[in-house]
Amino acid sequence: MNKNFGNFGGQYVPEALVKPLTELEEAFQGYCYGEEFKNEYKKYMKEYVGRPSLLYYAERLTKHLGGAKIYLKREDLNHTGAHKINNVIGQILLAKHMGKKRVIAETGAGQHGVATATGAALFGMECTVFMGEEDMRRQELNVFRMRMLGAEVQGVASGTATLKDAVDEAFNEYVRRAGDTFYVVGSAVGPHPYPLMVREFQKIIGEEAKVQILEAEGRLPDYLIGCVGGGSNAIGLFYDFLKDDDVKIIGVEAAGKGIKTGLHASAFEGGKVGVIHGMKTYMMADDKGNIKPAYSISAGLDYPGVGPEHAYLKDIGRVNYVSVTDDEAMEGFRLLSRTEGIIPAIESSHALGYAAMAAPKMKKEEIVLINLSGRGDKDVNTAYEYFTGTSRAI
Ligand SMILES: *Cc1c(COP(=O)(O)O)cnc(C)c1O
């Protein structure tokens, strides 16, 4: 199996991780492309997650912007409110086939931790989630959710006690307990085979969207737009359209307070090629090549690297990567809430913010399909603070 996407990806890991990752790759190849596994995965997608998610024509938003027709792929309607569950169910199903009894995950804002705890409960697995102690303070509600679902949340006090430290701890635990433990990675990142595996579990988004847009419009869209943190919802939407040359594809990173300020999360605009979390890719780095911390108003885009398949798609010019500031994203958040009665996740609002700037310049017969990766319930405090300048809604 090819470990790379062009010059990117690979497996930059300590010796102790090579064996478990090789076993994982073999199991992934052995099970996940078989009919039995695919049917089981599809059954959970339908009966538990609630797929297919709707493709919704946003008529009022379209009229308001006065340009291209805008469609939304409603991943926010999935059980647990985002696309992350697609990947988590796929990986835990694989863990079950491998005979593992326990799953671990790392989490920053808590979204991937909650999704993993949900999947673990569904499959009766033991679950430990590593989370920086600083993040545990900031995201108390998600800590309660994980515990409610039966997961153990293990605080990590080392370093800055945030996501990076939680990732280190999860990898250490994986090395210690690879015999009975499966490490559920939350985005299309990490050493091979994770980026490939996560894409395979998320590509259902684009496969459904293609059928749905053909049904609605009788043709493919002119543009696809998805927000890019690690890149899983975006590659999930994009993958099935990569060979359709007439479809223009746009990935939207977080420009935070502006690329020039250094306070952003754009691995492409502000970064360089290096090694981060076991993969070679674009990442935010200082002059010495050390990882620079990322900043975005959205916790889910606040990641200094990007999935290696996106790095490849950027280099071959198939996908155009742009970035949108906090302010532009929050305008997208406000717009969708007011015109359609749908409160989007702030991550997804970056894709909406870009569309709000681009769609008015497009022709009325053009079609834009946006991945609405998640719902905004988790973000109401942040949004309230942003719009009112006062702290905490509740
Ligand atoms: C986690 C998250 C993201 C960012 O992750 P990707 O892997 O880039 O998709 C985007 N949107 C929502 C709603 C999320 O929860």
C-alpha cells in the first residue's frame, strides 16, 4: 500500500510504533474493502448516524447574496452534530474486527473526544480520552459529556496542557498498550494509514452529495467549498469529485486575526513543509522549523498542520486553498443563522464566510455546494461573546 500522497504523508514515527501501524494497515486493507465491512458500516451510517444527510437548497441565502445558487450538505444533522461521527464509527468498527477491547483518543476542544466516547458506548468498548488540563477547564461541558457516555477523561498536565500534549500522551499510551488498544484519530492526519483511512470513512459525504445534486439539478456543481482544519470534512466532500475536472474545489483555512499578524491557523499561507504528528506536510513553523502554535476563533480549525492529501492536492493545483479571518467567518455564521434559521458551527462558518464573498460575483446559473460540517450549538457562548463584547450567554 502506498504510504504517501505525492511528496507528502509517510510514517515518521518512533520505532516502537512501526509494528502496531503495520498491523493496523493490514487490518484496514483486509477488512475495510470487503463487502461485509462495507455493509456493516453503511448500516450504522443509516440507522445510527441518520444518513444520508440532506442536501439543502439555501434559497433565502442565495437571494440575499444575489449570485450563484447555494446548496448545503447538512452534516450538522448527523447524530452528535457533525461529520466526525462518520470516521469514528468506521474506526471503532475496524477495532472490533481486530479484536480490540479498548479505544483511546486525544481531544482539544472535546468534539472528537465526545464522538469517540459515543462510538465506544455504542460498541461496548472501554474508552480513555486524553485531554490537556487547560482544555478541560475551557471545555468543561464536553468533559461531562464524555464521562456521561462512560469514557475516562485523562487530564494531561505536561507542556502547555493543550492538544499537542494530549496527542503526545495518546501516542505514548498506544505504544504501551497496542496489544488491546486501538487509537482513534480524529482527522485526516497522522502517520500512514490514518489519513487514507479517515478519508475512506468520510468520502461518503461527497458520494451522497454527487447523487443528490444530480437529482436536484441534473448536473454537477461548479464549486465545492469546505473548511479545512486537519482536513477530514473537506476531503470527505472533495474526494468523489476530484476526477470531475469541471468542478472547481476550494478549501478554506482559518486566517484568524489575519495572516500577517501571525495569529492564524493556515498551514498553507503561513507555513512550510515539515514533519508533524508522524506525517510530512505543510505546517506552521518558525525560522528554525519548530511547530508554531495555531490560533483561530474556531477550536476545530485551530491546528498547525494539515492532512497530507490536501498538501498533495495543493501542489498539483487540483484544489485551491484560501483563508478566511475570524471576522469573515462570523459574518458567515450570522448570515446563515438569520437567512435560513440554521446556526452553523464556527468551523463551517469559514466556508460560509468565503461563499458570502465569492457567490455575489458568480453568475446566477452557477452552483456552489458547501459542506456544513457541523451545527453551532457548541459555539453559542463564543458567538455571544463575539457579537456582544460581553462574556458568556449562559
Ligand atoms: C472538528 C471539526 C472540523 C475540523 O476538522 P476537519 O478534520 O478539518 O474536518 C470542522 N467542522 C466541525 C464542525 C468540526 O467539529
